[in-house]
Amino acid sequence: MLETLLGGVFGGVLRLAPEIFKMFDSANARKHELAMVTAEMEFARLKGEIAMRQADVQLQTAELSAMVEAIKEQSSTAKAAGSIVAAISALVRPTVTYLFLGLYAAVKVAAYLIAIDQGGNWKEVLTTMWGSDDLAVFNMIISFWFVGRVYERSK
């Protein structure tokens, strides 16, 4: 009788064993599927970022090409017009730069004087007047006139 009882218990356990293994296997399969979907989503995100960067590079390349063509056209037009027109054309950019710097300095001086008239400490006023936007403008002008010119001459 004990053998029959044990046989029934072990038979039942052995019949349930494949089902238990299937449960563990399906849990592992779901984990694997989740990992695969996560990896696919990350790949799609990276692929989208790469596509955006490529589009940005193409846009920048097109902008640079348009600027090069505009400068070539301006140069050929100035040469065709004669030496006086070419000289005046060559003075346009420096003149605009000097005017911009003069106006910029005038605005900064006016802001300084207004701040001093309102009772500001001159040390604090000077240190707070020069911000990140001012530094960006300064860097843009310096890089145009010095770095850009050196790069153009080295070609």
C-alpha cells in the first residue's frame, strides 16, 4: 500500500515537473523578449539620433556651400565693377564690425553710467555687466577676424 501511495505521489510530481519547467521557461522567454524589445528600442533611438546628426551635417554643408557661392559671386561682381568698387566692397565688413563694436561699447558705457547714477558700486557693476552673452559676442568677433582669416590663408 505504501508503494502504491508513493507511486501515485511520485507519478503526480513527475507529471507536474514538465509544467513547472514550462513555467520557468516561459518566464525566461518573457525576460528575453523584454530584453530584446528594450535593445531594439535603444537601437531605434540611436538610429534616429544618427539620422538627425546626418541631417544637421547636410544642412550645415549646404549653408557653407551657399555662403561660399555668395562670396564668390560678390568677388566676381566687385572685380567686374572695377578697383574702386572692389576697395569699397572690401571695406564693408570691417566698417560694419567697427560700427557694431562702437555701438556695443556705447551701450555698455551708458548702462554703466546708469547703474552708477542709481547708486551701484563700481566694482560690482563692472563685474556683473560682462555676462555669457557678451563673451559669446566677443568670441564670435575674435574668431571671425583672427581664426577665420588664418584658416582662409592656410588653404
